[in-house]
Amino acid sequence: MANFNAHTLYNNDQLTDASTAAIILVIYPNGITKATYTNSQKLISITSITTDTTTQYMEEILFNELLNTYLLDNKELITKIYIAPEQAMMVPSAMHEPSLAEQWYRSIHFVANNHLIHQCPIDHDAAMYIMHYPKYLLHAIDTHFENADLKPLACSFMNTKHTQETLVTVHLHHAYCMLTHFEQGKVHNHQILHNHSLQEITQQLNIHLANANDYKIEVSTNDTNIHAEELIASYFGEQMLYLTQHEFYQHLAACE
């Protein structure tokens, strides 16, 4: 049997007796996070469930085990499901044609036979976000969470207005990292990294910011890595803004 670990990332003691009115799931290649909220969107708790596999989506048998153990209770309260893909690509809406975009995507990324390609609008419909994930994920979502809104996790970063001249958002989940680079409020680059150390991630950030004078780095972590804030701040100092798990999931709840 596959192994997985569950960690409580956040628990509001003042709301532990409050009734859960909504649940958000974030599905990563190597785990799932479950956040619970009151009817006024106040965050009650965050639980992160991670697998031993760090570079590929969890096996179907493990996903089904997680469903039965953590996710099927109060499943009718799950209102949003965000997918953090292994790979992704963006195409400007003006250039987007679904079949050609899929061919282009397959020419760049290997897509296994048991995976499907998902295309959806993002960045306030300015672009199409193309990603792939196993068919069993969509089957499980359609079967158990038919009332949930399915979106790529990247939309939580791209559908937010940014006023900074140059901004790079960094989202970490153990060995998984999502970087999104904005210039003048517009998406400039989007990158997904696997099995990179924090030192390697900061080197990648230096590449993105090589020609930037006025910039900010917004870091959010969805794991128990307590060194991320300290190490990235040691490179970028006051230019780094760190979002706690509470702040990040309150932001997710407000995303449309």
C-alpha cells in the first residue's frame, strides 16, 4: 500500500466548533490540501496530505484511498477544486484554436495515454491555460464532486490585479514549485519546477529578475518547509512578501 502523510498547516482554535459551510481542495502532483471555511468564508483549518511520489501524479489506488479517508465526508460542501499541474502552457486568446493548441502542447510536453489535456480561459480571459492530468482525477471529480468548480491553481495568481512594475509569485509544495512572472500587471512567464532545491529556485528567480529595478517577490508555501521564507528572504530581503498559509487560503476563497 502506498504511503502518505497528513499535516495540519492551520487550525483556528476560535472556530474549531464552527460549522463547516464550504471546502476547497488543491490537488498537486504529490498530494492534496483541504481547506475548510465558515459560511462567511472565514478559514477554519488547512490539512495537507502528501505522498512519497514527488514528480508524478499520485497513483489511482492512492488517490482513491485519500478520497475514502479524507475527502468524501461533507463532499457536498466542496465548492472549488484547484489543479496544480505537472506541466502547463499559456496561449493568448487571440491566437487560440483548441485542436492546434493541443497539438502544440503535445509537441512540447509528453502526455501519457491515461492523461487528458484540459484547456480553460485565464487571466481575465486574455489567455488560455493548457495543462494535463490523469483521467481518473476528472472521473473522480465528476463522480463525487459534481457541484465543484474546477480550475487551474494558476488562476488564483493570474486573475488578481497586480500594480507592481515587476512581480514574481512563488508557490511551493514540497518538491513542487510554480513561478509566475508579471510585468506591468500582465503575465510575462509561467514556469513549473519539480524537485528543485530552494537554492535552485532562488537562482531561477535571479534569472527572471536580472533586468528588473522595481520588483517584488510574493512567496506562498503549502507545506511544512519552515526554511523557505528565511532562505528566499536572505537573497531578496525587503523585496520579498511572504504569505502565510492562512493568508493564501483566504485569498483562494475570494477568487472568482
